[in-house]
Amino acid sequence: MLEEGTPVRAIARHFNVGVATIDRIKNISACVSRNLSVLTASRELGQVNRIHKIAVSGSRQPSWPRLSSRGL
């Protein structure tokens, strides 16, 4: 769990983003905790969307484009 005072590198590692991204968020607003909660929510939303896509497709395998045999 991230708390106030967490080093920027640790935050970047947690969200799998660059330090520059975190610095940009910090510079946009003085309310860092709100920005971090927004980033957390968007990260969780991405995970929810990924899980939803897996559930809808019924498969954990990526859908690869089908290759046409015409050009061979």
C-alpha cells in the first residue's frame, strides 16, 4: 500500500510507469494523494477491463490475427 512520503521511484515501480510520469502528476496539482488515487483507479480499471475481456472471450489465449494461405 502506498502512503504519503513514499519515494517517487517506489511509486513509479508500483504503477509500472516512469519516474517522469509521477513527477508530471505531482507538478500538475499540489494534491498528490488525489492524483495517486486517480492513477490507482485507472490501473485497477485496466485490470478489470482485461479480466472482463478474458471472461467474455472465454479464453485466456490472446486472439492472434489469422494468416491467410492465399499469398503462400
